[in-house]
Amino acid sequence: MKVDNTNHSSKTLKQMQDKLAQCLAFEKKYGKTTRTTAMIKWCTSEQYRKNVKAFNTATANTMKAMGPYKWAEVVSKKTNYIL
């Protein structure tokens, strides 16, 4: 596996290659985990990075639209908001 581009990422190619190598070494030593699987997929798939970025942006926009008061209620579970 290798990293071929850095589209949809603020990381450099070298940083992504290092993270990929780190995840593969971890999996070899300890076995697969959901975090390493996701990180490997993030490093190697441009479409996955694009989807992650879109999800994070949508989540941030939702939190901004709710405002600090409503978001504090959701976090503290004082109301019956359905997310």
C-alpha cells in the first residue's frame, strides 16, 4: 500500500506515508483495530478522505447552527433532542 496524493488533506505526502507505515507496523504487532483500519483507509483512499472531510464539515456546521445554548443542552442530555 502507498499514498499517491494528498488531495482533501492538510498533511504532506511524507506525513501520510509515515502514518501509513506506523499503522501497518501496529497492525503487524497487535492485530487490526477499527482505528488502524480507518487510518489506513484515510491514507490510501482519496474518496475516503473526501467523505471524512464532508462529514466533519457537516457536523461542525450543525453544531454552529444549534448555537452554544442548544448544543450545551444536547451534550448535558437535559432535553430530548434526537440527533
